[in-house]
Amino acid sequence: MASLPRSGIQGTTMRDLKWSPTEKAVARKAFDRALQRELEAIIREAKQMAAKIKQPSHLWELEGYLTQRRKEIDRKYDYRYSVLPLVFGSLVREGRLSEEELHGLAEDKLGYIRWQATL
Amino acid sequence: MASLPRSGIQGTTMRDLKWSPTEKAVARKAFDRALQRELEAIIREAKQMAAKIKQPSHLWELEGYLTQRRKEIDRKYDYRYSVLPLVFGSLVREGRLSEEELHGLAEDKLGYIRWQATL
């Protein structure tokens, strides 16, 4: 089992992390970029699925796909600073963000992000 | 308020109607044809909506449209003989079936169908 990162101040929890204005700007940009990419991928997939619809069951497959993706997006993209390092870690793990795009965040956040990314 | 049809045997309810094998064949064909038409219209509409998707909100509009239509179809296409004249009446009212396509049904059923069609 992966252990929690110790790169920040000992005893500091994720909830206690302080975000500088610069870090907030970096975070907002990375977050929006990942969300935008994921939504664009869903749009592409939905258009392809729709174009291939030949029978009624394909309609309901498209509906189910959209419902599932909407719920995933709602769950995954949570911008509260108290959970943001885990959100970024998951996005890095899924290949939706590169660590370079998080350049500018301090090591206390990056520790949590890397930890989550390797889970 | 429209009054219930009196074209059948006085006092007979819709639930008591007897369906001959020929009538059942006519009913099945008309029912399947209307359902097929309606599903094809949904497929056309879904393809058009998907082709026009430009932003994420359009995805969820498509999802909502599909969910709504699926529920409508489930509710509307009820093949129990005890309700079938009302189903056909609604389909005639919506222009999804013509009375000619119900040719072969006896007047006791057509009475209910016409009654429902004019509601």
C-alpha cells in the first residue's frame, strides 16, 4: 500500500495546504484544460456513436454512455482546494494532464499529486 | 367532455373486448409499424443533434432528449389488449397511425380508438 507523501511539512494534511495566488492560477488553468480535453473527447465519441446508429438499441447505448460520462465528470472535477491534489493526481494517472502542466505548484502539493498518480 | 363510445355492445368495457386472430394480426402490424416509425424519427433527430454539438451543454441536451424519448416510448407502447384501443387512439391523434392502417378491426375497437383520437 502506498504511504502518504511526506514532502510537505510533517504533520500537515492536504486540507491545511496553503495555495499562493500563482499556484491558484496554475491550478485553475490545468484543471480547465483537463476538463476541456475530456469534454472534447466525449463530444468526438458521441458524434461517432450517433453517426453509427443503425438500430434503436444503439440510441440507448448512446444515452447510457452520455449519462455515465456526465456523472463521472461531475464526480471527478471537484475544484475544492482541499481535494485538488488528488484530483490532479488522478488526471495525471489517466494521462489527462502532464506533470509539466502543473509546473508552478509547490512540492507540498506535488507530493500528494504524485502519490495519487501512482495509486 | 367526450363521452365513452357506445358502438360496441351496451355495457361492454374495453377490457371485455374480444380480439379475433385477424384483428390481432392487424393490431400487431399497426403497433409495430408505428413504433418503428417513431424510433426511426428519434434516430434521425439524435443524429442531427449529435452532428450539431458544438459545446458540452449540447451533449447533455442530447442525453436529456434520449432519456425523455425512451421513457415516452416505454410508457406509450403498451401492447396489452385491455388498453390497446387507447394506445391506437393516441397514435392516430399524434399522426403516427392512420385509421386505414387499422382496417380490419371491428367497430367495437374502432369506437374506442376514435374516441381517444379526438380527446
